[in-house]
Amino acid sequence: MSLPSYAVRVAENLTDREACFAVRKEVFVAEQGVPEDLEYDAYDSAAVHVLAVRDDGVALGAGRLLYGEAAAAKTGGDPGVGSLGRLAVTKQARGLGVGAALVRAVEDAARARGLTAVDLHAQTHALGFYERLGYVAYGPEFPDAGMPHRAMRNSL
């Protein structure tokens, strides 16, 4: 069985953004039980969204980058640090490298905006995934949407 071919891109239009939101709904709301009113927030409108999509148009994953004032609220006020969030990969695409490709796309978008680092809040079960991509955990564990998380950072 061959691996499906996919591309990762910045969501440039409404169709792409809706695909990002659909992936997040499938993974966070339906699969993990995150309340919809917590999943979607005021930051979505100004965020850079990234989308992984198969050659046949099926969305496989999504993520977002907050920068500027939106990121500063999440990263302790440092305007040079972006905030990676809402990284979601559908069940069918896990283990194919989609998550790592999405993280790298967010980092590329951060570099393009002159940022020097990216922070994120990782579910504790995903710490190893982010560590393999160069992220380092800091601070204590904390709850977010009822699940344990840790803050992590990667210098660009």
C-alpha cells in the first residue's frame, strides 16, 4: 500500500479555512470532546491557518499561528514569539508525517513574519512528538479544555 500524497499550504481562501475548521471539529470536538465554544475563538479571524490536503482534496490536518498582539497574550508578551495552536491530524492521516509537516509550515510562516521562536501548549501525550521537532517543555503542567498540557518553545 502506498502512502497518500499530500501538500501543506497556508489557507488562502474561505474554502481552505472551512477545511481547517472541519478538521479541528472532527479531532477536537468529536474525538476529544472539547466543547465547540472553546475550540473556536476570537483569535481565529487574525490567525495564519495551515492546511494539509491530499491530492484528491481531502483535508488531513490543520494548525494555526498567532502572532503580534494575539500571540503576546499567550506567550508572555514577547512580540518576537509566535503561538502555534489547534494542531489537528485526522485519524486516517496519523503516522504519515502530516503533523510534522504542519508544524514546519507554521514555523515557516513565523519566520516570514520575523519571529524568533514559536511557543505552544501541548497535550501531555504529545510532548514526545514536539520534542522530536525541537520543542522544549517549560513550566508546570496545567489544564486546558479539561486535558493536561505543558508549555513548549522552539527557537527558530
